[in-house]
Amino acid sequence: MHRKHFDPSSVMPKGAERLLPKKDGRFVLSFVSLLVLAVAALIANAQLVFAQAQASQVPENAQAKSWGDGWECIRGFRQDGDACLAIAVPDNAYATNRTYGSGWACLHGFQEVDDATCLEVVVPDGGYLDPSGQSWSCLRGYTKVDDLCLEIDLPPNAYLSDRGYGAEWLCDRGYEVEGDTCVAIAVPDNAFLNGSGYGQPWTCERGYFERDNTCVAVVVPENAYFDDASYGRGWKCHRGFAESDDGCTKIDLPDNAHLDRSGNRWECHRNFQRSQGRCVLND
């Protein structure tokens, strides 16, 4: 088969043949270089056309996304189909530029009402605006009653409790609440204030025990010592003695017996058992 001879000048731009040396083996390389330049120009032109087409698709009051494809509405507008519609922002509010919710929020010091308006937060005397900017609280020394802050009326010998719950004031040490006043605590002789928040507000001194709201001295019998436990008689017998009526009686150890751990009772040695006050050998 006879091959047709390729003529480069047939695909070259008009006048480009003058750039190629005639009858030179390097004319093909020059031709390829020109062809690459022509293709690059076509690609650049296509990209420009594509960018212009994209720009023409961005609606009014919108901008291309800073990442990814597409567009987004500018602050104060919200997407509705292929358009960006203005958000109706009421007085004393600002646009949030969020895709959810109303699209606006009240300024600091204003509170949203009925999802439509922003009304100023009215702070009464004795109150302050909360850090949220949407509510108020009463100052120390005041209590909230409806829409007012009323000053707390402290009785004599009382102080503000500084608690978020319960009573607004507490009585000074040495006083207790009685209605709306603080009355002095009657501390009997040989007693002292214990500072307890419940129960008896006073405690008997060491060596005394409580009886009928008084403090009675503990009488320690012979062969005993004072015991400040909160229960019992207030005294205990020495080791080797046992309680008997109001005193301590010496323990008479039977044969094959010894004092137990308390020291106030006895028990039999090993291999012996107790029987009628004696220790007998086990069979």
C-alpha cells in the first residue's frame, strides 16, 4: 500500500510555515512546540469560560464558599432555593448567619419575646443584669419577690446566710431562731456551746453528764476511773474489778481461769469449761 506523505504545513496556522526552516530535519520539533502552545491556550480559555459560568451561577447577596464547591449567602441573608432572601432582623438584635433558628439574636441587655421582638431587660432597684444579658438577679442582702428585689430585714443578732437555699439569715453564735427573731441560748452551768446545727446546742463539760437539761457531776466510785464516752455511766471499773450496783467489786478468779480482754470479766483456760462459777476439765 502506498503511504501518503504528511505535509505539516496543512495543520499549521496561517503564516506559521515561515517559522520553519525549509528542508530541515528539525521542523517537526518546532511544529510540536507550537502545537503544545496552542493546546495550552485552548485549556486556559476553557478554564476562564468555566469560571465565568460558575460566577454567573452565584445569586445576588451570595458568595462562593471558602472551601468546597457551591456558594453561600452573606450575613443577613438566608438561602431560599436558588436565591438569598434578606432576614428580617428586629430592633436591638443582630444577624447570626446561622442556617437554623430565626437567623437573629437579641443584643446584650435585651430578651427575645414571642420569637419576634427584643425587649430591654428591666433591672429593678437592688438587682443586677446577669452575665447572660437576658435576665437579672438580686444583690446580696435582697430577695426576689415577683419583679422586685426587696431588702432582707435582718433581726438583731443575725447575719445573712449566703446560701442558695433555705433561710435567708442565720443567728449569731450563742443565739437560736425563734420565729422571726434570734434569742439567746440558755446554757446551763458546767456546759458550753457546741456549734452543732441540730440537736442540743450545748454540751456538758468533761466530768459532767446531761440530765433534765442540766449538767450533773459524774461520781466515780472507788476502783474506777472517769469515762467520757457518750453512753454508759460516765465511769469504768479498773482491770480486775467488775461493776456491781454503784461500785466496782474485785473479781475473785476461780482455779484455771483468767481475766478476759476487757479486764472486767473472767474466762476459763483452754481445755476447761465454765460450770457453776468454776472451771472444770473437759471430758
